[in-house]
Amino acid sequence: MSSAGSRFETEMKIGPLSILQQSLTNNTQIMINCRNNKKLLGRVKSFDRHMNLILENVHEMWTEEQRKGKGKQPKKPVFRERFMQKIFLRGDSIMIILKNPNVTSSSK
């Protein structure tokens, strides 16, 4: 059991879970692209090895196609956004996780 625990710790330092660990430690935002074509921008409160996440201060963003009536021109897609204080996101709905692109590195 200790080898499984040490393997998990190693994955959190250098593996794909390292982005989540860094975000949790530094309290920085991450951008998540979900399978439902929505994007989430928020801070990681907790996560597990299956990438189930508890996120805080989450902005959910998506675009909606406007329905057109008979004989009318198609309308442009509309950008939508909503804020959620806390959410639980199941890991199987995550496609990609990115560090917040708006945060500039302090070491240049």
C-alpha cells in the first residue's frame, strides 16, 4: 500500500495531476474544457486521482446558437456566462485542463 501512496504522490509532483496540485497550492485559477462544450474558470478546492474536482468561484462560459424563424437569416451565436460559488465536477466530463492564460509569470 505504501508503493501506491508514493506513486500517487509522484504523479502529483510531475504527472498530469501536477497542474491541479499547483493550482491548489498557489490558489491560482484553471480553465477546464468540458465534454458539453462549456468552459469553466475557477479555483481548485480539492481533487482526487480520478480528477473529480471541487471548484470555487467558478465562471461557466458557453455559446448558444439562436433559433431562426421561417425564412429568416441565421443569427450570430450568443456568448453566455454564469457564476457559481462552488461546484463538484466529475472527472469523466473533463477534456482538458489549462493554467489560467491571463495570469502572467512573475519570473521573466
